[in-house]
Amino acid sequence: MVWLLAWRSLWDRPRRTLVLLVGYGIGVAVMIALLSVGDALLAQARDRDLVAGGDLVLLPEGVDPTVLKVNGVTDLYFTIQQAGFVVREILLGGRFAGEIAAAAPQIDARQVYVRRQGKVFPAQASGGVPSLDNAAHATAAVPRARDTTSDRAWIAPPPGELIDRLDRFHAPPRGARSTWAEWDYFNFVDPETGTYGYLTVLAGGEGQGGILARIRRPGRAVEDIRIRAAIRPGDLSMESANERIGPARVHNEAGRYHITVDDPRLRADLRLVPDAGFYLPAAEIAGDALISGYVVPVVRGRMSGYLRTAHGDVRLDQAPAYHDHNWGTWRGVTWEWGEASGRGGAILYGGLHVDAGQGAIEARRAVLFVWETATADAAAHRGGFLGIFPIRAITYAGWHPGPVLDGRRVRIPSSVAIDAASGSDRVSIRIRVMDGLASVAGQPASGIPSAGITFLQLRGSAEIRGTVDGRRLVFDAAAAAETFVRP
């Protein structure tokens, strides 16, 4: 009967029937489209990538979002390394502060086990910082939660606590003690006299350490001072920046370093004040036979005090200074490295080279880190991290005869050029080398357990020029650089 009525209607009123059929088809198509959109919205609402709230979700590099969507077992331990630095200095730092209203780190659906009345229950736990969750409108925010003392310290750590987090020592892994080395390194330059120097407090994995100092006064030969010392239990702190190696002490005084050495060959009493915001968190790479760790608690700072040697005193008053901390198995390792800092900002660059026999490690391209003074008043000393830029080339030019080492004249460059870029951003650095020191890698003066090549420490001035986010970056700075050359 239905088919008969439809046929009669089409036969009597063909045009009207066709219009009705077309309209009905369009209506069905629109309904299908709306249902599809609704299904997509429901899928997005359930998507693990989108439930965090906010406009963007930041994931570890190399993570496939589809793995998170299907709850794969390989996503159980995904974390963003140095999340505090990422939130404080990058997302909410000077460069992006005008574009990002809020950023909230979260730990999502971690497997935990709860012990209650002698029984263990599996559970899932998520976590975040309440004030940041609320600012970012995170869907996982806990209603009426308030920041704890630990939360507030995570958001804005006191200077002393931040230094302790960054600058603690590490326990050598089993089997690596014979090649393990860990050291605090400081350098300074006195702009008034041109005197510069390096101070290293070194610990070996087998209970031996020492103090290495190199002091260069204008027109005079370099002073190399080496003091051997045994390391006793409790000398190295795994919880703070405090350490003691023989006659040397490094102490964290509420975010300021107090470095002393009390030995007839070297007496020193130095205080290093870091400039806020000028630091780089710890990074470590590891292979079958290699561990290399590096952290820079003081990219730009000011040093005051004195060093006393058999050749007289070196007095410092707010002299530009730098400090980093290294650890690992360094045999067969060389590098390209440099740093420069001035009123306008600071840069740090580096690339690691590993002998083939050290085991496979992830290839790490040389990179450049850039900071600028974030306030209009440079005297405020607050730094703003601008970013990490892959280095295209490091070029040494103008090689000429330099210092004498083991009876032969070592050649050093007169300039170092670094070219780095990321997308449309580009930064170039030209270091004019004004002086250089040389030592044989593997000897105590160098502090480097490699051998057979010459270690160069260069001093000069740097011109930093570039474009970041469409605006010019221009400042000059005192610079230090290191490289290795073969005889």
C-alpha cells in the first residue's frame, strides 16, 4: 500500500514529489552531519590530550599523542624533564609572558599503591599545583584546594633552595668509580686590571680529589696551582651545594656562594652572587660506557673577595663570574664550549664529542642558550631566558702562535664565530680572542681525564647579534671559550 501511494503521488504530482524527496534527503544529510559533529565533540571531551584544560597541551618530545589516547602501557612513565624551569623561565618567563596567561604542570593517572590497615590497594593518582590549575582552568583542578608550602616553593623557590636543588653532588654508579669525576668550576675576570682566573674543586670516584687554580695576570706567566686532597665521608653533599675537599670549602649561604681555600699555596675567600634568572637546569646523557652530566647554577654573577698566592693577591670587587657543575665518566670526551655575559644578557654554548669506544649515546647537536636582562634597569640583574637555538657552525679563524707548552709553541685562534638558528630566529656570536692558555689534556692543570691532545682556554670579548621573535638582540659581553686541538 505504501509503495502504491508513493507511485500514485509521483505519477500525479511529479515535480512536487521530487522537491519533497530532495528536501527530505537534505534533512537526513544535515542530521547525519550534526550527529557526526556531536560524536567528534564527545570523543574530544574524552581525549586524554584535551582533558587537562587550557588551549595547548605540552608533551615530551617524540611522544605520539595516539599512544596517550589508547592508554598504552608505554605512556606510564612519560614526564617532562625540568618542568619547573619550563614553567617558570620559559612559559611564564619574559619572552612569552605577554602571550601565555597561565601554565599548569600536571601528573595524570599515575599508578600508586595505598596501604591501609595492613592491606595494599592499587589506585590511580593525579596531581597539580592548585593555584596554577585554577589559573589555567584545568579540568583536573581540585575544588577549594590551596597551595601548600611545597607548592609555593615549587612556583618560586627561594634562592638558597634553588641552588641546593641544582648544585648537589651525585653518587658514582657501580663499575664507574675508576673513571668517575665530578667538579665545581668557577671563572672570573677583573675588568679593572684584566686579571682572570679559573678555580676547580674536583672529586674523583675513588676518594681522591683536589683544587686546581689558574690565574693569569696581564704581562705575567700563568700560575698553575694544584693541591691534592683525600675525600672523606660527608665531604660531598647529595642534598645541597655544600662541599668540602681538603682545604677547600664551597658553602651555599641563602643563595650566595662562599668559597674558601686555606692552604700555603693558595688562600682564597670569595663570595659569588648569582644574578636571578640566569641559570640552566641539570641535563645528563648516558651510553654503554659514558655518563655526562652538566648544570649551570650561575650563568651570570658577580664575585668579590681575594685570592692569595706566592706571587701576590688578586682582589675582586663585583667582578663578572660564572659557575657550573659537571659529573660523569669523562675519559675520551672533548667539547666545544663558551660563555659570555654583560649588562645586556648572557649566552652559553656547547657541544660534546665522544670517542667511538665510549659506547652508543644519543646524538646531541651543539646548541646555544640565550638570556637577556629582563628589566629596563640592568642594575636589577634579573634574567629572561630567550631560548635554545641549534648551532649551525662553530668556526675558529686567525690561528697564530700562542702560549708555550712543553717546550713548543701552541697555536690559538684570534676569533671564534658561532651561528645558530631556529625557524626565523637567528643569533650570531663573534668572540675576539685576546689571550689563551694551553694544557695537555689528562694532566692535573686541565682537570680533563682525556689524553693526547691540547686543551685551550680562551679569553676575550663577544659581540652578540640576532633576531628573536622579530626584534633585534644586541649586546656585548666578556667571554670565555674552550676547545681541544691535536698536536
